Amino acid sequence: MISARKRIWGWYFFDWASQPYNTLLLTFIFGPYFAQTATASFIAGGMEIDAAKAQAQAYWGYGLTIAGICIALLAPLLGAVADHSGKRLPWIWFFSTLYVVGAGALWWTAPADFSVLWALFFFGLGLIGMEFATIFTNAYLPELHNDAGERGRISGSGWAFGYLGGVIALLLMLVFFQTGDTGRTIAGLTPPFGLDPETGATTRIVGPLAAFWFALFMIPFFLYTRDRPTPGALPGEFGNGLRGLMRTLQGLPRHPSLLAYLGSSMFYRDALNGLYTFGGIYALGVLNWSITEIGVFGILAATSGALFCWIGGRLDRRIGPKPIIVACCIVLILTSGLIISLTPTSVLGISLASGSPLPNIMFYVAGALIGAAGGVLQASSRNMMTHQADPERMTEAFGLYALSGKATSFIAPALIALATDLSGSQRLGVTPIAGLFIFGLILLLWVKPKGDFQI
């Protein structure tokens, strides 16, 4: 018999295991490495440096666009299939395998034979695996506790635990592997295993590290998580799932709060993903930071996220998720404006003396705010979905939730890529993020705190 405490901790360990894909690969290490290596490749091909930086950011955006479309198209259907069959764990095993293969294959992205397309393919494969595994794992949340308030606390604590895992994984990367100009790590160590900084090996190792981390720490999840039998489950899972999904989609207009929430989260989560996805690349290209400096920035952001997710989960239990979501969106709108205003010689349009540390300091402040507000926003949004969804169709609902997060997930990177291409500026290229947060905030006006189903 698996106790309730073990089931909750097993569920927490998915956040711990999967967070490095966001922390190490998407935002702070591999994303900037891709931009740096692709930029060097374009310059070697005769492109001007500023155009090469913008082109690298654009390719990153287009790659994420394609992955987002794949997730958006399949998430609701696979969620509906899982609800009809009662089987989530086999899907989590399958998509966990994609995570490990995609992340591990990033080792083969050395600068000497760097391929933009292959790097984006394997990164996208791992990202798809991580996102789909998250969909099925999130659907277990209502089964962990019957009290909606306690689910808010559990969601916040899980997200905080995940951020803590991200911090530790990032520290391991910076202390033992990632080298600076001296060829040594931030702790002054020589990289292990004979890794050669000249071949990018001390950065490329981040892929196998994330893959190993995930495989190791998913063990508690699989030990303590079990599917509950679904009474009346019938053969023909895909057919039944598709028909059930069609009925759900047709019935959405009868549930205006759920519809408004899906629309709202579609915009604000996409904007948040834009901040995460392009933050490291922005610091690299606009503020001329090194990957090590971006890693330190990541530790600050993730530590802030862990602390405030833990606090936010307890606040969620007291006042519910909606007020927290509104407050976080406002903070992130203001933070987006701050980031857009930063250049190496100005802050908020105010010119500074050459070499002033203030732009770097303000970017660190922005990172702490993004970590805090972004983490709390995601944790409370996950709990909010359990208020809005039909309790009998929870995995399908989280599939729709993933669809709402991915239906425009390709639009944000595409808008950033397009704005970057048209303006030729990385700084102006991220301006669509603020607009997406604002749209999401407006749609929250039609969302009922307890939803249409009154869970």
C-alpha cells in the first residue's frame, strides 16, 4: 500500500527531475550556447555580427514554433485517450524516453560540425517529451488531496521543489563543467573527463547531464505513482478519446469560465515562456554576458522562484489562485518593460556613463522578479485548472490546458523571431511579450474563481 505522503512526494519528484530541461537547456546554458555557436557559424559564412545574432535568435524562435505546434495539436487528444483508458503511466514512460534521447543527443552539437537543424531537432524532441510528460503528471494533482486549498499548497510546494532541483543542477554545471575564459570553472576547477573547452564540450555536456538527472530522479515518481482503474473503460482508446474530445470542445461555450481561463492562460503562459526562452539569449546578445554569467543569473532566478513558490502555495491555500495569477501578471508586465528598456549604456531610456554596472544590476533584478512571479504564476495556474475542469475528465482538461499554453506558444517565438528579423534588433524583438501578458490579464475578468463545475 502506497501512502498519501509517498504519492505526493513521488509527484514532487517529477518537478525536480524535469526542471533542468527548462533551467539548463531552454534558458540558461544550451539556449545561449545555441545562439553563440549559430552566430559564429553565420559570421564564418560572411554575415555581419549584428545580423548573425538576430538570425540565431530568429532560428531559435522558429524551432520552438514547430515544437509548440506539435504539442498543441496532440495534447488534447492524448489527454482524452488517457482519460478514457485510465492509463497515464505508459504515456509518461514513452515521453520520458523522448526527453532522455533528445537531451542526451545535444552532446553532438560541437562548433566544428555544428548543424542548426539537427540541434533544433534534438532539442525539440526532448522539449516535446518534457511537455507531454508534464501534461499527464499534472493530471494526478486532484487525486493527491480532496481539498482544493490543499491542492494549491501541494502545487506550490511541488513547483518550489522543482526550482530547487533546477538550482542544484545549475550549480553542478557551473561548479564542475562550465568554463570561463581561463579554461576553469567558476570554482576554479579543471573540467572532469578530459572535457575540452575549445570543442564546446564543457557546455555540450549539459545535455547528457540533464538526461541523466531526469532518469535518476524519476525513479521515486514511478515507484510511488499508480493509475486508478477507470470503470467502464472500452477498447478503441483513440476513437473513444477523439469522440470524447469533440464533445468537450463542442461543450466549451456552455462553460464560459473554463473557456475564458483557457484563453487567458494561452496568452500569459506563452508570454512567460517567451521570457524564459529568450532571457539568456537576450543577455548574451544585448548585454554581452558570458554563459557563466547567464548561469549565475539563472541561479538567482531559480532560487527566487523556489522561495516564492513555497510562499505562494500557502497564500493560494488562503485566498485561492485567481488573485495570485492577476498579481503575477502585473509584475511580469512591468518586468518585461524593464527588460526591453535595458541596453549596455541605458536603463528606462536614461543614458548612463560607459561601463556603468546599473544595466547588469537591473537585469539581475528582472531575473529575480521573473523567477518569483513566473514560478508562482505557473504553480497557481496549475491549481486553477483543477477548479475549472470537469473532475471526471481531468487529463483531457490538462491536455486542453497544454493546448491553451501551446496554441500561441508558436506565436510568441514567431512574433519575437519576426520582430527581430524586421527590426534587426534583439532588444526590440522581445516587445511582443508585454502585449501577450496584457491580453491574458484582460481575459481573466471572465474567469470565476471556483469555475463552472464548482469543484
